[in-house]
Amino acid sequence: MILSNNFTGNSGLLTPSNINRDALQTGVAFIGATARFPRACPVMFLQKAAENGTPNLGILGIGLGASDGSRERFAALEQQDGLYTLVSKGTGGIEYKLGTLLKELVFAPDKTQEAIARLADPAITLSLVILTQSGYYYDSATGGININSADVQHDIKNPANPKTGPGLIVAAMRARMRAGVAPFTPLSCEAMAENGATLGKVVISLAEQQGDAALTAWLREKASFPCAMVDRIVPKLKDSDIAEIEKTLGYRDNMPMVTEPFLQWVLEEWKDMPASLKGALTKAGVQIVQDVKPYERAKLLTLNATHTLMAYICNSAGFTYVDEVVNDPDFAPVAHASMAETQASLQDLPGQNMKAYRKIVFERFQNPHIRHELAQIAHDGTNKIRDRQVAALRANLKIGAPIDTLCLAIAGWINWAATTENIDDRTTPDIGARAREVVKTGKLDAVMSIREAFGDDLPQDKRVTDKIDAHLKGIQAQGPRDYLLSYIAALTPAAVA
Ligand code: CS2
């Protein structure tokens, strides 16, 4: 039987919660409610705050139609009354918890007016937002919304009947302004640099494009779009996860998550953030800071950059999962070498010592219960290489720190792209052809000319191109596995410290 308000199976195995769903008032929206990452992380902090007694953290889940299968996933969530299971697996054992905050669900593509009206409710003061990076329609050239997109053009012409996430937010904000209600505060959960600020830019520029000067001015004056760093490793759901939950808990859950115990939400304090909310979130474990950027950078360079290194070169060397690599004494040193380089430009932060942080990240990678597929990490390589390896490269070049493993990761990406089929890279859809061109000609140009990743300077920088070239030729000559082993054998103790 399917999980629902009326059926929670062997709930004795679930971590008890004192939340009374009937008494919970809806005060938070969640735009993109089927996404797993926020349900596993920020929502769990809100749930903790609700368990600590904050009353108005019931969630209005809004579904968007942007990605394939979202309608089906939303219907599955509706069928379960918004309930879902969170299975966290660590060395301390398994914890089963029910996500109970999602109380109301509205699928915006079918019920746009209802979604706008509900988002305009004065009781809603916050909204989690997850749109995927492309769902922001951000145009870095103009610093606003991408007016060349057909969906955005639709929303410019039809402000009352939007299709996009930013369009929905603008319409809801307009309704609030007209009713004399303050804006809600959108909390971006995207794993992307400057997430909240980017959301603010696209929302305000869309209002501007719609010719609504009053709304544009009102948003500029009154709305806040705080940035946040959200961290929890959530591997892709497997059929066997659903089967295991059904066997153990006695109900069928089509929207669960299997994740690690670790979770972190660093949130920027915004002007007029209510002191009571700040207190409640802090007590629930959220780190409220003035500037999120250094935390975001620390995570991107320590955790995500090492993921990206492994996703390509270690995948080509025969590994399938993250934990396989870091638990293999022959190959783990390459992950250490990567972290040593990417951390070179990082400073300790309040509450976060970089050495200790690195150790925690490495142990998280080692968690054998979290089978995190390298192939899952490999998609959208251009953006990831830019935000991770290239960001670290630029910083290290500035301070004269080593860049060898960073260049190995980039060479690994090129080799992987040349040898992998059906690559999903929205920024460089022809990355496979470009990489094969590099291999064929022995010249890096076809890949280094991807400006979105390397800019105009790095293709000219011989300190970088010579190293990438040497690594790539080594990988080609010896094969990825043997090359990686010979690279690791030559690492000095300082390179992995
Ligand atoms: C990963 C991230 O797929 C990837 O690119 O590096 O999804 C990573 O697991 C999360 O950022 C962890 O919070």
C-alpha cells in the first residue's frame, strides 16, 4: 500500500516526530517541490525547527513543468499527501525519517492561477526555490533574464499566465504588491554560485521586461533574495531503494531519498529577517551568516571539485562509485592530491577549519552505504569544470600554488568526453565531438576554446595548456588506469598533505 496520511506502515521504525500535521500552519512555499536536494536538506532543517515548536512551517509545494517526468513525480507526491521517507545511511547505522511538512500541493502548469493566488497569501513569508540552473534563464552577458528564450518571451507577453519559475515569482509578487502584502523571501537552494543574487536579478529584470515599473521599483526596494550554500549528498534513487523501504517500512514510497547523515545549510541574513525566524533556524542547526560566498567557495573547491576529478578520470579508469575510489588505497591519493590543490587558496572560516572540513568531506566520500555514481556527477561538465577546477586554477596561479592535479582533472574530462556516448552537457552539447577533435589532432584548441569554461586567457596560458596536454598524451599512451597509477606513484608527500 502507498504511504499516505492514513497509512504509515511500520511507523515504529521511523524516528519519532512531535509534529501534528493538522495543527501545522502553512507559512512556507516550495517552488519546485519534487526536487530531491531541498527535500533532503533545507526542508529537514525546517522540520527540525517545527519539531522545536515553530508553528508556521507547513509547506505549500508548487510543481513546475520544466523537466521531463516532473508531472509524474508531482502526482506521486500528491498521492502520498506530500509525505516522503528520508533514509540516511552512515557508519552509525540507518535512520528512517518521514518528511511531514509538505501539506498542500499545487501543480503550476495545470493550476497557474491557483499557484499565484496561494503564493500571494500573506501567511506565506518564505519560499524555497529550486529551478535547476537552466530554469533561471540567467544571461551572464546582460546580468538579467535571457530574453532570447521562447519561454521568457512568453512570460514577457503573458505576465498573468507565466510558464517559467521566475515568471511565477513575478506574478505572485505583483499580486502581493497590489494587495498591499510584503514580498515573501525566496530562498534559492540551487547548488550554484551566488544563487539568491542570481534569482533576484532574473526576477527583477523580468518585471522590468514586462514593462511594470511599479513592480520593478517595489521589488528593488522591498524584496530580498538571500544566497545560500546547501550541502547534502543525495545519490540518484534506485528501484532497489524503493523495494528496500517497502520491505522494511511496509509501505510503498515512490518519492523517497537515500542520503548521507551529513547536512549543512549556510544562509545569508537578509534585511528585515525576523529575529524569531533567525533564532529558530539557528537552533535547528542552520548557519546564518553575513556573507555566504566563502562557504560556497570552500564547498565547491573541496567537495565538488574532487567529485568532478573522480567523475571523469576515475570513471574512465574503471570505477563506478565515489566510495570505491576513496576506499581504494591505490587510488585514494589522487583525491587527496586534488583537495590539497583546491584548498590552497581557501582560508579558515568562522566555525569551519579547512583541514577539519577536508577530513569530514573525505570521510563523507568514504561512506560505503551511499552508492554515489560517478556518472551522476559527470553531467553538465562545462559549468562544473568552470566553477570547480578552473576557479581553483585561477586562484592557485595568482598565489603560485600547484596546479598539476587540477590540470589532470581537465585532461581526464577531455579523455572521458572523447570516449563516452550520449553526454549531457547543456552548455557544450558538442563536447564529445570537440574532445575527439583534440585527440585526433593532438591540439587542445577545440576544447580550450570553450569560453564559458576557460575564458579568453587560459587557452593562451602555457603554464596551463602544457600541463593539460602532457596529461592527456599520457592518458592516451598508457590508458587512464595505468596513467593514474603512475601519476599517484610520483606524488610527493607534500602534494597529498
Ligand atoms: C555533485 C553535487 O553532482 C555533482 O556535481 O558534486 O551534486 C554534490 O553531491 C552536492 O553538491 C553535495 O551537496
